[in-house]
Amino acid sequence: MEQIPLFERLGGRDGIRAMAERLLENHLQNPLIATRYANGSMDREQLVDGATEFFCTGLSGVPTYEGRPLADVHTGMNIDDAEFVAVLDDAIAAMGSLGVGEREQAEVLHILYSMKGDVVRL
């Protein structure tokens, strides 16, 4: 039996974009990380576009992401473990609010957690 790729189970590009939009909304309401966006150089649309392309590239294998590497983006931000966990919590809440299944949520959480070394304490 052939397994449907996670990219498709998340609704393809449209589903991933909806998750990126909801995730950003959650981040902007989360007191642990909202301040990270207060004086950023990118507007909402740019943030959502970048997150969408980053995850679409990783999940589909189609190289549409043209941004900087994850570690480069987060170097100098000194993100701590609590902020990282807050991001994961926001991601789970975003997926849940969009009706993403538990299996898919677990897979996305695993992927996000695997990026911790490229985000925390850089």
C-alpha cells in the first residue's frame, strides 16, 4: 500500500500556507515570542510567504525556497528553549484549529523539533 506524502496530507501548498498564516497569528499573540516580530524587517506577507516556501520545499522536494539557511536566519537571536517550545505549541494549536490529523501533527512536530539545533542559542 502506497503512503500519501505528508505534503499532500497537509493540503499541498494551500494547506501549508493556511498553516503558516495561522502559525504567524499565534506567534503574534504569544507573549513569549511576539516581541521577536515587533521590529522585524519583514511584513506579515513576507513572513508567511517565506514559511510557506520553506515547508513546501522540505515536504514536496520541489525547491521553491530561496531564503537564507535556517541557522543563518536565527544566528544572533539567542532564542532559548522556552521560546522554541512556545513555537512548537503555536504550531500544534495552528494545525489543530485547521483540522490537521494527529498523525500529521506528530510528523510536523518531529520535523520542527529536528530543526532545534538550527534555531536555539545561536
